[in-house]
Amino acid sequence: MGSPMRLGSVGSALPAQSPISVKIGPLTVGLNGVNFDANSYYFRSSRPKGLLGNGNLKMLFPLTSLAPISSSFGWRVHPILGYSRFHAGTDLSAPLGAPVVAVLDGKVSIGGFLGGYGLTVVLDHGDTQKTLYGHLSEIFVKPGATVKQGEVIGRVGSTGMSTGPHLHFEVRQLTAQGWVVTDPAKFLAGASSPIVAADKPKDPFEALMAATIEAVKSSYKVQYAVIDETKASSNN
């Protein structure tokens, strides 16, 4: 595991003067730099079911299924830039679109495009800890929103400086020296394994109707169809 690394400032990736403004999908590049329309990647699909929380006793795994570490915290040769650069988080190899969850209760401070991180969500967990989820393909939360532990906040993607679908996960902590990034491996090692939240129990009327249908089925040969209106109206 590496030592914490102090967070510094990030300079602009564009020259001071851009002669024109160009629209490239959700990006607009021009005199004011790069502007990103997060709405282009907000709630494009139905929100997946999240994970059961543990009362914030410890972090959850940030994905709804276990995934291997593809790049660890610390110094490495950057796969795109080609030179040694500090890697401020842990990369988890996961398929495009895999659900990403909040590891703890928190408040969304960033929900949009964040430079090389691509589409990113940052959650504040009180005054001394933050988590970052980078390179997403879609987000389900906006800045200012509160989220519960285990709630799905986005989907795995490959936006920003990325060579393929994965989740870049960071843990940031406030110290006497300021905000630092610390090795997420120690949190992931003790994280709760993904347990998908169960469906909500049916109300008494629904339970009675289900029991009645089962009783009828056991006595008669009945043909019937059940229409799920929620799925019928889904955008999927």
C-alpha cells in the first residue's frame, strides 16, 4: 500500500485562447475552455437496484458485484501519457454499464465531467472524508443530492483519460496537511461484499391476492397473464 498523496491544483489542458467554439457531443470547446453537458449522461437508463447497507459501520464494495483490481494506488507509468505519474486511486475492472454504488451515506459535491476523470461523482461523507468514482458512462445523482449507502449513483464507463471500461475509485481524507488521497485497498479489503437489496415486501392486500391466485391455480387449470405496468412504461 502506498502513502497518502497531497492533492494539488490541476492546470488547464487547453491553450488560453481558442479561436472558435466547437460542439463535440456533450462537449463544447472554445474561448471559455471545455464545457460539459452532464444532462447528456444523466439518467439515460432505468436505475438498477442497489446494495444492502450496513449502517455505515464500514464501506461497501463500490460495485454490485466483485471485480479485480486492474491498477493499484501509487506511482505507475500512465497507460496513455506514457510517463511515470502518481495514480491517486484504485482501478476496478468491470464491464461497461455495471452499477456503481455509494460506499457510505453522503452528499453529492460533484456529478459531471471532471477533466481526465471523465464523468465523475464525488461524495462528501461528513467533514473529513470523500470518495470519488471516475470514468463513468452514466450518472443517477446531481450535486447537492443526498445518497444512502448502497444506492446506485452511476454506471461503469470509459470517459476521460481511459483505455477501457473500469471504475476509478478514490478515498480522500482531511488531515492537518489538508486533503490527501489514501490507498483505497485497505478499505476495499474490509469492505462488505455486494449483497443486492431484496424486493420490498408486498402489502397485505397484494399478499392476499397472491395467495388467492395460488389457491385457484391448485384447484383449476387457469390461463392468465400478469401485466407489469412499470416494465411496460420503461425506457429500456
